[in-house]
Amino acid sequence: MRKSSWILLGVSVVLLILLGYAYLQSQNASENLTEAQVAEMLKKMQDAVTHRNANGIMDMISPDPGARIADMHPDQLRVMLARAFRQSGPFRTDISGVALQSSPNEANVQFDLEVQHVMDGGIGKDYSGHVTLEMQRMDVPVLLGIFHTKQWRIVHAETPGADPSMYGDY
């Protein structure tokens, strides 16, 4: 065998070992949602809003068609977010008062959310309200479905604030 073939074989073995290690680590995740995990998830969602990335937000939501986010199916939410991000300028989000109640494989996260968009003449307030997220730890396919990992996903969200389905309509 040529030297380049040995190098390619070595790199493949190293990648396979790293994939195996990552898989094992994902299966050993805590069954209870932690405050650090909540903070990381909320930060990812804030970054997705800042970068106007609807898929970044949708990655946190259960792929189950029975999931309800403020009385919307996930597909409805994706369309609403894409429309809002396309029609408006940069956004800024402020999250405060985060509270977590967690049990094995289920959690409830509550926080106050304010979404603003930056305009030429100042800052416009798009949304303000208290948000409640019901989350579950579920099997999620990764790497084109080659294997599944346990991840926390939002299965239900509600807010008593303004109707979020109007978000982005001007």
C-alpha cells in the first residue's frame, strides 16, 4: 500500500474514534436539565435572533408534529420567523428572570423576553412578555440519521403577552 493510503486510513480511524467518543458522551448526558444547559440554550436562541437565523431557533424545537409553540405548529413558526427576519432590520433580545423546574426527562423553563429591532431612528419594541417552555429529553437523529443522541427540545411554549403569530407584520 502507498504512503498516502496509510495516511488516509489513519485519518479515517482517528475520525471514527472521535465520533464514537462523541456518541458515548451524548448518551451519558444528565437526565435533568441544568441551569447551565438552559443558559446555553437561551444564548443560542438569542444569537439566532441576532443573526436572523430561523433554523437556529428551530433546532431547539421538537421535530414532533404535535409540538405547539404559542398555538402554532413548528412549520407555522418557521414561516413566521423567516418572514419577520426578512422584513425587519437587526434584532436584539433581552432575557431576564429565568426559572427552571426539572425532573428526569422533562423540564419547565420560564423567563421574561423582550425583542427589539434596531431602526435608523432608534429602537422599536416588537415583543415583550413572559414565556413558559415545556421541554423534554428526546432521541434526535444526527449525522444523517446514522445515530441518535439524547437532547433537550422544546415541545410546548406559551406566552400571555402579545400574539406572536403577528410578529413581523408591519
